[in-house]
Amino acid sequence: MTTTEIQNPTAAGSGSAATDKFKNERVSADTSPERVAAIAKDALAALNQVILDHNVTYPEYRVLKQWLIDVGEGGEWPLFLDVFIEHSVEEVLARSRKGTKGSIEGPYYVADAPELPSVCELPMRDVDRKETALVFSGQVTDLEGNGLDSAIVELWHADADGYYSQFADHLPKWNLRGKIITDSEGRYEITTIQPAPYQIPTDGPTGAFIEAQNGHPWRPAHLHLIVSAAGKESVTTQLYFEGGEWLDSDVATATKPELILSPTVGDDGKNHVTYNFTLDPA
Ligand code: MBD
Ligand code: FE
């Protein structure tokens, strides 16, 4: 399926759309054969040990084989890997950082969103505007607290129904996505809407994997961000909401206590919250 075909927030829509997007990126890693051998050896040893420890049977082995085929054919590898594996890769990256805590990117980032000024509203439909508004303001600084001129806050999130633009056919291309350029002191004030909890598509192989162990497919409501500035390490992160459902049982294991917002209702009836980002030197 290509990104011009019909997509919807089912597994067949959003899952395979994420695969199409990923396939358009060129990826490479500077990994020596020795390092590949060491990682591959440990990965296979770990999996083989699980089979021995749990007395895995031939029927179970065949079901695994079928399921792996289904994940690929259903285009759900980006979804599955980002939900169940990416958090450990992020944990490794976090070891070398002092600034704002990171979190996983997930499968629904799209580069080159429209640039917006430091005080702005994310692109949204009239129906989105009926949701509770969220005024998100703050400052991007270095580790010493100096504001960073023209820092970039890329923000994307799901709408109130849990759909991401470009992964659900009914939404305008850049709905609830923007690349905000801060002022000379690194400040921004972005108006958007409160996102809702997000349900992993239940109708595909990732949903089957969760269902087969009586798990739940939910992520707490979240904002996705990539914050960057000249000469600084960019940080990919997510922000959550105090008291929100699924905060303590995120299926993607991607929450951190430092990443929880506590908005307050203003006289204007909108939710207001300030969150500042600090970036490590590049
Ligand atoms: C999401 O919205 C998300 O953030 C992740 C990590 C996985 C699936 C959907
Ligand atoms: Fe998300």
C-alpha cells in the first residue's frame, strides 16, 4: 500500500502507512562486523534460552513463525518495534545526556511540517477547535539556562479520536503538526488541543500479540516533540498529563516522571501549562 491509497486508523491503514514512510528513509549504522557478531550472538542466545526455560513446543514455534510473517505482511514492524523495543534504545541514548529527558519517537513522526512563529496555533479543523484548548508555553535553553535563539520545537499529536494526520485518510495533511521557531530567547507559546489516550490498532498482528496475553493496547494521552537548536543535541521526547488514564501502564513503556504536565484552567477556559526544554551541547 502506498501513502496515496486509502488509510484509516485500523492496523491495515496506520500500520502499513508507517512502514511505507519508513521505507522511504535511507538508514545506515556504522557497525563493525565484530560488533554485529557480538550483538547477534547475545540476541540469539537470549531467545534460545527463553525457548528452553519455557519448554516451547513445536505448535508454539509454528505459531511464532506465522505471526512473524503476519507482522511483516501487515506492515506492522514499525508499530510493533516502536511499542515494545524502542524504549530500550532510548534508554541507552539517555545515558549520555543531561538535558530534558527523552522518550521514544514512535511510528508517526513526519519531517518537514509547516514552520510556525513562536506564538502560534497548530493547524486544526473546526471540529478539533471544539475540544479543550491547550496553551503550551516555555523556553528552550542550554544546560546553563541561556535561552536559545530560533530553537525549533517540532510538535505532533493525535486528535481527540486518537488519529494522527498522514496515518488516517480523513485528516488534512498537517493536522496537529507544526515546526515552531522560537523567539530570540528560545520562547514559544503554542495553542493546540488536549490529546486523548491512544489505542494501538487491535485488528492486526500487534493487536493479536497483545490480546493473546490479555494485555491492553493503550498509551496515555501524549504530545510528541523533537526540540533542536544550532550547536545542540536535539531531543526527541513526549509529554503526558497528570492523572491521565494509562499513565502507569503505558503499553509502550515510554513515560517518565519528569515528562508529566499539570495544566491549570485559565480564566479563558483553556488549559495552560509551561514546560521548558534544556539541550545538551552537540
Ligand atoms: C503511538 O502514538 C505512539 O506514540 C507509539 C510509541 C506507538 C504507537 C502509536
Ligand atoms: Fe503517539
